[in-house]
Amino acid sequence: MNDKLMRRFSARKNEDGTDYWTVYDVSTGLPAVVNGTTLDALGMEEADDLADLLNAQYTRRGGTAQ
């Protein structure tokens, strides 16, 4: 399966002038929420790692949201 199609989550730098990053759902453009926690105000590496983990879970589930 095309890896690009399975990439549902990504990280982007916040536009508020800080060095914080947010993990967001590519399909909705909204911040990702895990167990009630919004994945924002993160360091760049942390956001990138979390996006990778979420994408791995998404891929293992066959591309379906939980």
C-alpha cells in the first residue's frame, strides 16, 4: 500500500511565534487528541515521533480510525 496514503498524522510548527509543534490529523486539519489529550505545545522531535507512532497504529489497523 502507498505509504503516503497511510500517513494520516503529521507535525507542524505552531504559528504563534513559539518553538512549539502540534500533531494534527491530515484528513481534518485538526490537532490530534489521544486519550483526551491534545497533542500540542510539543518539541519538534517529540511531535514528529508521536506522528510516526500514530501513523504506525493507523497502518496496523488497516487505515481505519479507532
